[in-house]
Amino acid sequence: MEFTCGSYDVRLTLNPTDMILRIEHRDTKRLYERTFYDRDFAEVIVLGGLEFVGKVVAATIASAAIKDTTTEVNFTLAFTHELLPKPLTLNFQVPAVKREKASADIEGLLARLKKMETALTLCKELSERVQELEERCGDTITLPGCDYAIPVDVENLILVRNWAMLPDGRRFSSFHPGFYHQHEHSWGEFNPLVPYYHPNQNQPQSTRWSLPENLNEKAIVFNNITSVHNLKYCKKLRDLTICGAPDLQDYSMIGNLKGLTNIRVLANSRSTQKTNPVNGQNVWTYSAKDNHPLITDISWISNLKNLQKVSFQGCTNLVNIAALKDLPNLTEVDLRDTAVKNTGFLASSKLTIII
């Protein structure tokens, strides 16, 4: 028979010549065990001996008050019966079991390990929460790989790789935070036969840097952005551009920005300046190597019902765009330099598809 008594699990085994009482504390896993014989209850032999004692234990153990030490456990059971002139009291002293083999402690160790796993899980969650709070400071957030704070109330945000150029010809640099240099011709006018050649390559360039025309626009330069998770705090974001992030793989969080109307995930042309050893002149070179987004899954975009314009220009790994069919307000889709083959299911008089 098995019983529960407070923090203890009790097992009673009745045999023809003895009775085994085993008590285990559920939290500490400390074990107590004793074998009783008829002689231990000489005063009740006339009432049935061990069989009678077993009935007393079964009837009253749940109300017992067990006191334990490191060496033994003690408790008393009182039993009344119509044939007894006064309540019968039985005292039990059960010694602790000495476990000599490690295998005997396995159950206790497993229970403790389970508690440790729970504690470690809580510590991990707490650590993640602390990190999240550290990344969000007041009214700004930060993104891994980006050295600049982003205001949470931004409406038009451009995340662009350092010294990279947007399709409209604007080049941003960490040397000129908040400014851009406008090229004469846009990235869209690249010669397809020489895809990484800019029309102005090796031509004199103006050194004038200008502020964005749209004062609500915030351009943030990054070196190697790997996560956009913290953008979830930018509740007012309406226009989002991510240009030249080859190590960013998870875009799913963007699906929570329900107010977005325009989104662009772009490759870019990255520019570097070298000095010609012959004439000493500075020469700009442009390369899109390793700057293609790795995005392949855009299922998250189906949550953005307010989207009007979408661009995945340069996302060479993108094939499946089925999620776009769930966007009722979509008016323009740019799929240049992607692996998308079928756009027929998007055909609509109000939708412009650029391929």
C-alpha cells in the first residue's frame, strides 16, 4: 500500500511474518526504512498482530505528524475502535537508510537536476530580458552590428551598409552621419553586361554631402547587421529600407510592424576608394560581391495588410513570393535581380510588377 503524508511518500508492505515501512521525503529524497515483526507490537498481538497494525497505518497515516532528523523519522498513530476500552497508540521509529552505492541516489539526483534545469531556464530568460532592456535605452534602440542609436518614433528608416549606395544613387558613410552623397545616375542604370560598374566610375566626383530631403527620414549606417529584432519597438515605422545586409537571415520580426506601407530589402553597390599608384589620383570602385540579401522566406509579409510598395531588388535567393497575394493594398512590386519566375498569380490592374 502507498500513502501520502505531507511532504512524504509512504509505502507499506505486509508479509506473513513481517511488515516493511518505507518513508521518503519528496524534496530532499531522504529515505527511511524499517522492518517490523510481531514482537514490536506485543501489546496488540491479541488484536491481530501485524495485520491489525497494517490496518491502523492505512486508516490514520494521512493525519500523522512526521518528524525527521538525519538519523531517523518518528511519528505516532492513535487508533480508536468500539471493541477497545481506550484509544490505541502506536509509536514508530524508522532509521534513515545508508546508501552505499551511487545508483541508489539516482532518483534524488534526477529530481535535483530537474530543479536545476528549471532554474537555468529562468536564468536564461532573465538574461535575455536584461539584454533586451540594455539594447533599448530610453527612446532609442540599437541593432547588432550598428553603432548608432535609432529613435523609436522614427517613421522612415533606412538601414544601409557603410559606404554602400541605394538604387537612387545615394551613398552613405559613417564619416558623415546623417548625410548622403548623391551620384548623378542611379544604381538602376547599371550596364547588365557589367553589373557592378557604375556610370560614374573613374570620373571626378563632387565631395558635397547633403541632408535627406525628407526630414522624417532617418538613415542609419551599419557594418554587419545580423538582427532586426529590436525594430519591434518602432511602432510608428511606415517606410523601411534594409540595404546590403548579407548576414541578416531572419526577417520575421518585421511582420509585427503592422503600420508599414513601404518596405525594401535590397542588395547594393559597395564603393571603395583607392589611390592610383601611377598618377596618385583617388579612384572609386564598386562591387556588389557578398552584399546580396540571403532572404528566402517572406511568409511574414502577409501580416502587413497596409503595404503599398515592396522591393526585393537584388535578393538573388528569393524564389517564392506567394505571401504577396494576401496584401490587399499592394500597388507596386520590384523583383529585379531575384530568382522569382512566376508572377502571374499577382496580375491585377492596380498592381505594377517590375522585373
